[in-house]
Amino acid sequence: QQQVKQSPQSLIVQKGGISIINCAYENTAFDYFPWYQQFPGKGPALLIAIRPDVSEKKEGRFTISFNKSAKQFSLHIMDSQPGDSATYFCAASKPGGGTSYGKLTFGQGTILTVHP
Amino acid sequence: ETGVTQSPTHLIKTRGQQVTLRCSSQSGHNTVSWYQQALGQGPQFIFQYYREEENGRGNFPPRFSGLQFPNYSSELNVNALELDDSALYLCASSLWGNQPQHFGDGTRLSIL
């Protein structure tokens, strides 16, 4: 069962443009939504994350928008740069601790290419 | 602060063999999770270790097993390797019950 659906599969943006990647989830028990950036030959690196008590979080050029009622969240990359060219993954997790554990459920990934 | 380190970086095995992958968690982290990332896909959760015990497993058969040591480092063992086991194996560490999880650069396993 695909619990986190990510779109688009690939995205081409011009330098200076805005990159937007979307994710939708099914499990309302999810309470942590990170975005990871992965370069070829490297592991995923945490970019930014949000919890459902806020609708938006901004860190530098990266912004997460969160819509709890629609069960959707998105990553916006402002002023996109060629160095941002990478694969981006959204993920979701239920609360951890006690008898539970915080496994991450990932989307399928979006390959972002930023042209100079 | 030392990040998550994994070894080896690359490994080639044949069908039916066994493999052991290793992970050192980020300093201060007591929980290790393992993920399998097939080419062009998102990582898939294998299992998580805390206090040297498995705490949760994804949809992987018992031939995938693990260990966690008192220093929080961990091993992933895969027996009876199959062609479909070819993937990038990622280790992530965290504090129990907390996010975020920080990933290593993985071990690329190729099965011939």
C-alpha cells in the first residue's frame, strides 16, 4: 500500500525559478513530515521538516506548505540554483517512543534539474 | 559531531551467498534504522533497533536480520541473497522516539 504519493516524477526549472514538489498521504496518524535531498552516490540529507500544528515552515530558500484537511504537503524551492539539482523525497512518520517506533515512509522521489 | 558511517561502500555477491553490512550511528544517537533503496525508488523501511533489540520491521522476510551493539552500532545481515536484493542499503540513526533520522551514504550491494 502506497501511503505517500509524490509528484511530479521529474521537474525541470530554469535558474532563479521556483521548484514545487507535492506529496499526499493517507494515514492520518502521521505527525512528522520531512523532506530529504539526495545527490548521486550519497545518502538522503534532511532539508526541512514540519509537524501538523503549523501550516508553513520556511528555512532559507526552502518552504514547506502543509494542508492537514487535504492530507497534502509541498516543498517550494525559491530562486532555484543548478546546485539544487538532485532527487527530492518527501516522507512521513507516526509518533515514536514507548511501544511505537518512528519509521519513515517515503514517496517515490522527484528528480529536479535546474538549468543555468 | 561524527555523522553516520557505513561500510563497505560497495559490495558484489552472487546468488545464495550471505552478506553483512555495518553502521556506526551518529554520536549521541541510540536508535538505528535500516532502509533498502532500489534504483529509482524511495527508501523502504527494513527494521529498527533500540536497546540491542529489534523494534519494528517492514515487509521484509526473516533472511534479513540485524544486530545492535552496546555502543549503538549495528549490522544488517542478509542470507540466501537473491537478484532482487541488489540495492543501496541505508542506515539512519536517531534518538529513540524522536525525529529526525540522519542517514549515512549507504552500501551499494550488487548481486550477480
